[in-house]
Amino acid sequence: MNQRTPTLLYIDDDGALARLVDRGLTRRGYRVVHAASGEEGLERIRRAGTEGGIDVIALDQYMPGLDGLETLEQIMAIPGAPPVVFVTASQDSNIAVTALKAGAADYLVKDVTGDFIPLLHVAAESALRQAELQKAREEAEAEIHASRDRYAALAAERELLLREVNHRVGNSLQIIASLLHLQASSAAQEEVKAALTNAMGRVAAVAQVHRRLYTSQDLKSVVLNQYLDSLLEDLRRSAEGNRMSRLTLKAEPIEIDPDRAVAVGIIVNELVMNAVKYAYPDGAGPIHVELNAKGDDLLLSITDDGVGDNVKADPRSTGMGQRIVAAMAAKLDASVDRDPAHSGTRITLKFGRVPASPGKTSTAAAS
């Protein structure tokens, strides 16, 4: 494929010098178009789209009518104007500085014999390369901006879809929890009622995470104090009578990922319900949930002032709650400890803010 011959527009009222420029640059592979005034040069630039493009302009300073600087100013106002090499016979450096500040790509001093033509060729080549580089840079920046816009649109669409998925999952889990509640309310056997109520609490713990996600600006984390507050409110509403009217929460605003938040919620649900059933055989009593940070670790404790180890084992217990707590503690890579000095029951979990590295083992134990 043959390379296109570049076109140089030479704007100068000196016709003889224009012919020298034409001969000199034609030998060097250029097509030269001459304009005898600034006005004619501007007209040719504006018509260039229909008559064939102009790649570079050589512009003389001293001309009747519009001079070079005035013509340069108007050229720079034309969208997509070619680069301009400013040419003058004057040795005044102020003209050069003014031209370069006005947007000229280069500047050179001419002579009447045409000795400057090799320099004009070099300047034109340099101006063309600069223009190509500038065009490539602008195209690259435009592509970067377009890519960013596409990425932002895709990210916004993905976030919307995730929010909708969490909304639908949360609604579905809430429906399941409501059905379990209805079934528990109509159950005649206490064992069945208790099992359904426990299952409802576990489902609600998961549903609360999804509710938090689709109502939050951040889909990657859950604020634990807000989550636990809503979860405990659900437990209060689901409890019979007034047995959990003294359920309290003291938690710092700590953010963790949704999967680990589910594990924390299920553990809290199991241990609180365990305290409700066994800590106060004669009625309601205080149950405290506390969450705080200690360096890179989080400490979660569930405390009651009930009968503690003095309670007799319930023969109806299946041990399901203990197994669930142990499984969720393993998911968190958490240690689970009972405080032997506490008169009632205090279970404390210690786990990292972020998942532990593979290979680390955890200890789980629950009442």
C-alpha cells in the first residue's frame, strides 16, 4: 500500500518564494498548496474537507490584510486544524514566543533565496509527527474514558442485579420464616413448636443479612451492630410473652463480609435462644449480647445471669444447637469459650476481622 502524499499549505504573499517552496518540498515528497493571504489560507483550510485534506501549514508573518499572528489565531479556532509552522523574516524573538504561545507547532526564520526550505521540511515533518502523536493520545484517552464509562455502567448494572437478588432472597427467606412461625403457632406439641421456632430464628438470621445488603450502599460488607440490633429485635418479636424483654445489645460498628455475618447471626440466634430456654426456669431475665474489637480480633459474648451449670439437662434436647454453633464457629475460625467464673453463663467467641489463612484450626464449644 502506497503512503499518502502529505499536503502542506504555504500561506505567504510572496509568490516567487512560494514557487521555491513548492519545488523544494515536492522533491521531498510533499504536495504544496499556495495561498497568497491569510484570508485565502483560512478559506482553503475550511474547504479542505471537500477538496482534500491539508496536513500541515507554513504561515508567514508579514502579509497584507490579516498578518500571520491574526491568521494563526483564527486557524487555532477551527476544530481539527492542521499543525502550523510559523515562518517569518524577522529576527524578533518576541514574535516567535507569541506564535508558539498561540499554538504554533514550530517556528523558523526564512530567507528570500529559499535556503530555509530544508529547515521547513524538517519542521513540517516534526509537526506532522507531533500531530499524529497528539491524535493517538487523544484517541487513547477517549478509549480509556469510553472503557471507564462501560465499566461503570456494567458495575452499576451488576450492583443493581446483586441488590435485586439480595432483595428476592431476603423476601423468600422472610416468607419461609413467616410460614415456620405460623406452623409453630398452630403446633400442638411443645417439642414441635420449639423446633419450628428455632428453625424460624435460623432462617431469620440469614434473611437479615440479605435485607441489610439490598438496603445498603455497600454490597460487600455488613455492619454488625446494625445487623445484630435487627436480629435481636426479630427474636424479641418471635418470643412468647415477655420472656426476652431484657435482651440487650452493646456492639461496636464493625464491618465484615456477608458470609461471616451470617455465621455470627446464627451463633447469636442459637446462644440467645439457648439462654431463653434454660437460663431462667422461673421466668424472664437479662440476656446480654456484646461485640467489640480487640486489635485484629473480634470478641462476641452472650451472657445471662441464670442458673448456669446448675441446670439439669433437658432430655428433649437433640444437641442441634451445639452442633450448629460448632459448625458456624469453624466457619469463622473462632475459638468458643465458657467463662467458669461467671455465676450464670457467658460464652465468648474470638475470631479475626477477616478470614484466617488456610491451615489454622479453631476450637468450638457451646452449652
